Amino acid sequence: MKKNNFIIVAVDGGAAAGKSSTSRALSERFHLMHVDTGSFYRATTLKLMEAGVSSEDTTAVTQALSTIKLGTSISGNTASITVNDWMPDASIRSQSVNENVSHFAALPELRAFLLDYQRSQVEVAKKNGFSGLIMEGRDIGSVIFPNADLRLFLFADPEKRAQRRAKEGITDSIQKRDQMDSSRKAAPLQCPEGATLLDSSEMTLEEVVEKVSGWIESLLTK
């Protein structure tokens, strides 16, 4: 077994690349605490919008963030963010949040605000007896955990991803999200140097999970 018996798996990729489904399945198989950082940005975006803050007014964003207290709630293998003791619900997937989250997520102020919180999830996972942490997002392997035991970058054909997105009832533009996430100055979406790439375009979820499971098992037996 790995000498410290605790692994960190970073899963990055664009919208509908399969990050969430893959991460959830792997968390169950290996008893890893699953963290979806996309929900962090959605939850804070919603709260900033409710406060009447524009993503173009960084002073107002910084002031609003100073009133926010973050926490963590665990259900099963999933760790969820809490914002001022509010547990995010389906409202973070609303059309208005879909249209604004990339604008807020591009702000260095918001990314800096969430940085330490995201990294703190390692201690949360250890405290709660998990075998490791699997965190998904767009900058996990490049910024949050550049030294993760496994840095996975999932990608797929844009048309395939649009079809997956439509099945979820989400109609935002894959190409637009990719362009915004990849071109932002703060922690852009990119495949980290040395990360493991996996094209899921023609793979089923089960095939992706089996492929990545092999890599994780090899880590656990080192």
C-alpha cells in the first residue's frame, strides 16, 4: 500500500467532459471524499447576484466576499460547500447562474477567496476517515493541487459534450464556456504539464471509470 495510505486525485476538464460522473463513481469505489469545485463557484455566484453585485465591479465583489463564511457539509462520500450556513440547492443550476458563473469565476478576487478553502478539504477528508480526496474542477491539477498523486484531464468532442449537457437540461454554449474558461487570466482551464489526458468522446462512463481505476490502483500498491 502507499505509505501514507491517502491519495489526492485531481480531475480537470471542460463542461460535460464527464468529471462529475467519473469522480462520483471513483469516490464510491475507493472511499475518496468527492468535491465538486464547480458548485463552489456556482454557490458564490448566486450569493453575489442575490446581493446585487456585478462581476464588473470588483470592489463590490471583494466587499461582498468579506461577509461570506464558508463551511463544509458531508453526505455519504460527497463534501458540499455551505455559504453562511446555507446549503446550495438546485438554484445554483439555474439559467441565470449558468449565464454568469464564468464571469464571476474569472475574477482573481473570487479565485483567491476560494483557494485556501479548496485546499483545506484535504484535512476535512482525513478527519472524516476517507482514503483520499478526489476533487474536480478546471484548475485543480494546475493550481489547487499541482502535486496531486494523479492529475487527470478529461476531454471530449464539443458536440458530444453538448449532447450530454442537453440531457441534463442545461442549454449553455459549450464553446462559449470553453472559450471563457480557457482565456481568463486567473487560473485558466488548461491541461497541466504532466497530467494524464483521457478522451471520453467514444467511451461509456463505465469504461472511463475502469480506465482511471487502474491508474488509482497502481498508486495504492506503490
